[in-house]
Amino acid sequence: GKVVMLIGENDWGESDTDYNWLRTQEGMQQVALYADGIGPWLGHLLDNEAMTQGKVEAAAWIAYAHENNLTIHPYTYRHDALPAGMSSEQVLEVLDKVVGADGVFTDHLVPVLRWREKLN
């Protein structure tokens, strides 16, 4: 079976795992030794500094996940909890085109299915 490593935030206090370290080049290399993919929190996917300049770019660590051939399934896409200033469709476009996500965890299937149908 496949293993996906969920990646949270240290200050959530849910685990002894150092999630900041996991989001480094060395961290992603280690994850790739035991997992097929990662499930990062949506809030970790984009470069916050670039966002302040109006640019939408993937956070640097996403490249390390791709380099290690890890699938990327971020959580949790919810149309009622989108990143500031982004529409439902924009978030899905960014996951596809900017992050290179392979899938998404969602509670709101309808907008995701509608968006996926447009791709085909």
C-alpha cells in the first residue's frame, strides 16, 4: 500500500515531529525513504513573501518534494475556508499549475469535481 506523510505545523502541538525540518531538502529526502507522498497543509504551499508582492509562487520546499518523486495531496480544500483573496477556482488552479499537486483532500467535493471536469 501507499504511505502519505501528513505535514502539520509545529505550534499545533499535535506531534513531536519537527514539521519545519520536514519542509527542508534533507527532510523531504528522509520522508521519501518511507513514504510515497506528502499531505501538506494548504497554508504551507505558497511563498508568503512573494504573495506580499502580488506573485503566486510555490514555497521553495515544494521543489524538494518533487525532486524526491513524492506525490502531493494537500489538505484541506474547503470552499468556505479559502486563502485570503483567492476564489475557489483560483485555489484549485494554483494547486494544479503552481504547486503541481497530484490531488487534494476535500470536504467539498462538488467544486473540485466541477473544476476537474473543465480540465478534461
